[in-house]
Amino acid sequence: MTPILWRRAEAQDAAALSLLGGATFLASFAHDHPGDALIAHIRSAHGEAYYAAALADRNQLLLIGETPLGAPVGYALLTPPALSIETREGDLELKRIYLLSSWQGGGNGARLMALVMEEARSRGAKRLLLAVYERNEQAQRFYARHGFTEVGETVFMVGDVPFRDLIFAAPLE
């Protein structure tokens, strides 16, 4: 398998992140999300402007993974928490973590999660939060292997369609 080279994303990566974000979201949820709502969500939540704003915000961090030839294959986004549970000082949210399917397995996800947790700790985080689609059992098992447990739930809007997400947390101390 082609290795993934991980680095902090920079302003010039907004277009690549937009394409990668849209592609991974579509591949992950096209099986049970209505097409019009899915496309509307991708246009707004994965547009180049969204990633440009995230990259310009010092409170957010994007990691991008690329092949040795520079093709984007995965990414993660750390943000201040914006979930429907009571948060604590020292919480950070792993808002997005995705790999294209050809790069899943072989330890790539584990490596990305380790990088995310390392970065969260370096920012003084005591706990890492995330939301995961209730039907995404594969992701839930992955998170459980990395110390996450369910602590709540939220509604995640895809276009104008609500979906139930579970909120997970992992201690970082």
C-alpha cells in the first residue's frame, strides 16, 4: 500500500480538502442519505470557503494525508467543541476524520487518530469529543478501540434532513 504522508494543512490546501471532504462524505453516506440533501450538505459543509475559513482560524487544526505524489487521501479536523452536551474546560472536538476507502486499514486510521490525540494533548486538551452517525458501527468500533465511549447524542443535519448521531468522548490524560 502506498504510504500516507501526514502534515498540517495550510491555506493553499483548501481546494484539496474541499474535494476530499465531499468525496469521503459522499462515499460514506450515499447508501442511506437522500441525494438532494446529501449534495446540499456537501456544497455548504465541504465547500472550499468552509475549509479556507477553518484553515484561517487559529482555534482549528486540519491535518491532511497525501500520497508521496501529493494526492490527498485523508484528513482530520480538530475544533473547539460545538456539540449538544455540556462540555468541560479542556475539551476539544474531533469534528471530522476521514480516509478514502482504498487507504483504510493497514493502520492508517490508527496513525491518524494517534496524530490527532497527540495534537489535542499538545493544545492542553483533557478530553476529545466526536459525533458519529448512529448507523456507522464500523466507525463506532474504531473509536472504541481508541478509548472512546458514548456520552450523549445529537441531531446532525444533512441538508434539511435530520440524522441521529452519538457523541463519544475519550480521556487524553
